[in-house]
Amino acid sequence: MKPTIKDVAKKSGVSIATVSFVINNSKPVSVETRNRVLKAIKSLNFRPSNSARDLVTGKTGNIGFILTDDHFLRTEPFYTRIFLGTEFEARSEGYYILLTTIKRDFKETDNLPRFIIDRNVDGVIVAGKVPHCFIERLSASNLPAVFIDYIPPKNDYPMVLIDNIQGALMATNHLISLGHTNIAFIGGGTEHPSWVDRLKGYKQALESSNIPIKNSLIVANDKFQGRQNGFNSAKMLFSKKNNITAVFAANDAMAIGVLKYLRDNGKRVPQDVSLIGFDDIEADLMLSPTLSTIRVPKLELGTEALKLLVNVIKSKKSLSKKILVPVELIIRESTSIYSPK
Amino acid sequence: MKPTIKDVAKKSGVSIATVSFVINNSKPVSVETRNRVLKAIKSLNFRPSNSARDLVTGKTGNIGFILTDDHFLRTEPFYTRIFLGTEFEARSEGYYILLTTIKRDFKETDNLPRFIIDRNVDGVIVAGKVPHCFIERLSASNLPAVFIDYIPPKNDYPMVLIDNIQGALMATNHLISLGHTNIAFIGGGTEHPSWVDRLKGYKQALESSNIPIKNSLIVANDKFQGRQNGFNSAKMLFSKKNNITAVFAANDAMAIGVLKYLRDNGKRVPQDVSLIGFDDIEADLMLSPTLSTIRVPKLELGTEALKLLVNVIKSKKSLSKKILVPVELIIRESTSIYSPK
DNA sequence: ATGAAAGCGCTAACAT
DNA sequence: ATGTTAGCGCTTTCAT
């Protein structure tokens, strides 16, 4: 049978209260008793029962991690890495993570994740864009929550966000510094804050270098997803004659699509066109040339979110703090100096 | 405050025992009392506390899901789909899933997942290949466990496996039925049972059609992973002159690598070379031609494993049942009739 | 068919 | 600094 706190108490000749104090560091215990208790714990291989502890503290020791199924199943290990960051940090904080997905088109009548209904989590982390009606329902549940990489409509809730504007500035400035002026932007729709900010950064960079912003060089819609989007957008841009010498794709998935289009159509990267992405997904090893990009510290997004959530849970305050995680310019093979033919 | 069983008892004018009987269907309760209790539960929005219940039953209501980090982060959403199957089934069985990764090179001295150390799961599901020393440690923990898509060395433990031989037979026979006879096999190493079986099926198919097995047409090593492996293996095969007209790649990731190699080297698929994979991963939409393959029902692997584990947990018997999940031939564009030039 | 009550393993207030 | 003890919310045995 699993040893209990009683066994430890008996073995070390103290009361169960003292054992509890030692386990939780909740009251001063003399060094020698503490050592005796610790020894007993070790020799019995004692672990406090979660359910007993949770029952009396009213906590669950669990944290829910929620994202849409399409995000979870994405080809690029973006959200899975974020999850890993969260799970990793959870270990050291003593929490368990319950991962669940909701449908991309979560309906008002759909069930909330079971751990919310049963209130079997102390808080939840929401990663990526989720339907508004889900957020409303979550809100109504009054659970502490932290959002990663998405700004919920009401903009309360603590968030961990990517510094998208800064990243887009860095990417675009990198191309500018290489001598490019005809720089295209390929992005997603306008309903995700990230796409909006990455476009904003692109425009800001051009402006500060006094390069005119041409709408004909900007394609931003979300009729398609990821690579397919990049491919189609590139087709739209390059089928017209507009002497594009560099492309900033708002994420790596799209950049890979662009790359594919350019290859299929006899344009060399970076000789004819420089290409930079965003995210630094663990791209295909086979990708050639390797992609210059803006690195998003995915693990860090996850760890920061967990820390933030634990703070909220412990402080009971609903601080609506925003953490902006810095990004990094990664120069690889797909960008090079502008050299007109 | 969260309502308790007491509130329900009070509201419906019965004892908490009766409420418990209703909740768990553990003793006959008269229809009218049952209805009264049910009404009270609903009106109070009562949910039994997991920790209280777990404390008295000695269960945790949790199941651990373990895989190596590289599997979890794989480009192809293979294991993530399996997880989703498990998680889905867990919902209806009333379990929560604690997902955690271990390192691909898990060392003897590494910590076991926390939920095992703390015994905070009633059982675990292990997906994909994991280090032997991990399995030994898991074994020592005496937790019920089920393996998915991997046969642990000692071969005890219940397993949910893919019918690899059957799948490889179907794939190879498909190529044979199209008139191909010079069929190459590209696989992984020999230390994963799946690779071994897929090769076995390939050979069996050739034999039953009286096509000689040529070792020169077989490449099976795991110096590289996934696509890269396929690419390199294809290079090895096609740089010699051996009139290969069809390739069976032991998984889709490798098949995509093969496809890439063939494209880069002016071979058309399927006109010059037919290509079939295995797994039916949600391949790149941009893949052209679309890949014929053997579909592995990934969600089903996950759901079956959970059902099996729950059985083991409930029956307390360590039945070492093996479930062989059937696969399906999916014919798409990458395979066509052999037509010599 | 229903109820009373013991007790699961722990925390924390109170007592010493 | 350490011990005693009352619960936390539930399941389950034993009465009725």
C-alpha cells in the first residue's frame, strides 16, 4: 500500500502535523526533526496524496491548456512547442497540464472542455486564436485564464504575446539594409491581431526609410491556410510585372509556399528574390535555401504563460498584465544583397 | 461556493448517501427520489468533487500519455492525432489525460514523468518507440500500461498495433497489380518492429507473385529521419541503373522525400515511377501528385488504447491483449499502370 | 429503499 | 517547536 503521512509520522516519531509542516515548509521545524522526517519520507518513498491535499485546500493542482484542433494538428510544430514550454514549467511549479482541443468552429451550444465543467482545473491557458463564443463561455466560468498569441476581444485577461511589430520591423529592415526597395508583403487576414501587427511593422519600416508603400505589393487574406496561402499570394504578386526583389511573408508556412511558387516558376532565391519569413518553425531540413526568418521563442511563450497564470491563481488578483516576448532576426540563405541584372 | 453533495441532499430532502447512490447508480433508489435528486443536482449545477471521490476510492481519474519529444514535435501530425483519439475517448470514459514527453535519449538516471513518481495516474499509455531503459523503469513502477505502435522488448503489456504486414502487402500488391515488377522498398532501420513488418509484407507480396526479391532494390536504414531519409535513400537507389518503376516507401514522410528526389532529378510521378507511402498523414495540400498510401486510422489507435487501458485498470488483470488495427489502401495520383517507354 | 456514520489522507487552526 | 483535532466532500458499510 502507498505510504501515508501517518506512516511517515510513526516512522519518524512525530505527529502528522509536523510532517505536514516539513512537506510544505508551512511552519518552522527544528533542524533535527526535519531531518528525521525527511529521512523517513525518503526511506518510505512517501508522496503526499494529491486528492487528499486538493480536497482540503480546494485546489486541483491542474491547469487546462486549450487550443483549436487545427492549431494542434498543424504541420509546423508551433503550438506543440508552446505546449511543451507550458508543460515543462508546470513540472517545476507542481502543476499538471490537461490538454484538450476545441473545434475551430466551436459553437455556442458545444460543450466546454470537461475539466472546466467539472471545475477540475485551477486555471486555463488558451493558445492561439479561438472562437469568440468560446471566450464568452470561458469568461462566464470565472476561471483564471491566460492567453497566448491572441488578443481576446474584450482585452481583459493576461496575455503572452509575440512582439510582432518589432519582428516585422526587423525583417523588413533587414531586406532594406540589403538594398531592396521593392519589397512585397504576404500576410493572413485582418482578423488576427498578429497579421495586423506584422503588416504594421512592415509599413513602419518602409516609412522610416522613406520607401513608398505600394498596395500592389501587399497581399493579405486568409482564403487559404499556411503554405497554400503563400503559394497563391505569390502567384498573385508575381504574375503582374512589378519587379519585386524581396518578399516578407508573415509566417514561415507562407514563406515555404512562396518559395515553392518561385521555384516552380524559375525564380532563384535569393539571387532573383530575397525571402524572409516569421516564426522560425523547425522547417523541413530539406528546405533549400534555408529560410531567413524572425525567431519566435515558442517554449518561452509557454513557460511565461504558465508563470503568469500561477501568479494570477496565487494572488487571486485578476491582473491583466501583458507580456511581450522579444523576437530575434535569424539570417540564413534566403536573403541576400540586391543586385540588379 | 461550489455546491456539495450536502447541498443536493438538503435541497432534495434525502441523505447524502442516497444522493451518492443516484450519482453512481450504486444502489437501487426509488424513481421518485431519484428524480427529486436529479432535479436538485441540475438546479444547483452540482458536480461531484474529483478530489473527494478520488480520495475515498483511491483512484486518480487520470491517465498519463507518454511519448518522446521528437515524436510529439514531428512535422506529420501522426502522434498528435493518436493523442486526440485518446483524449476524445477519455472524455466519455470520465478520465483526464496528462500528456508529457520524455527525451528521445531518456537516460537511466533521468526522472520519470512526475505523474508516475507521484502516482497521480491510474495507468499510462505509451505511444511510439521509447527507450528500453524507460520501459524498465515504467515496469518497475507497476502501473497499468498500454503501448501504441511499438512492441516493448519483453512483449508483455497490452498493445495496440498497426497491421503493418497487411498494409505492406496491400501497398506492394497494388503496385504489382498495376504491372510493376521492379519495385523498390525504402524503409527505416531494423530496430523498430514497424519497419521490420513493412519490409516483411513487401517481401511476402513479391514472393506470392513470384517476383524475385532483389536486395539492390531495398534500402533500409535510419541514419536520417523522415523526409531526409526518403530523399537520401532514393538517391542511393536511382543513382544506379536498375530500372525501378515503382517505389514503396515505408511511411509517407519518406515518400515525400522520395518524391522530392524524383522531381529534382527529372523523373515524373507516376508516369516514370509509381510511388506509394504508408500512414496517410495529412500531407501537404501542395503535394503534387497526391500520394497513394496505406491509411492508418490514427484516432482509432488512440481510442482503442484508452479502452484497453480502462479495461486493464478496472479488471485489475494484466491481460496482455494485442489489438491489431486494420489499415486501408488509398489510391491517389502517385501510382499508375506500368507503361514501358 | 433510505439513512447514519466511519473514514479516505491531508491541511491548518488551535493548544501546549 | 510540536501535537491534537476538526474538517474538506465523498463512498460505502451497516442499520433500519
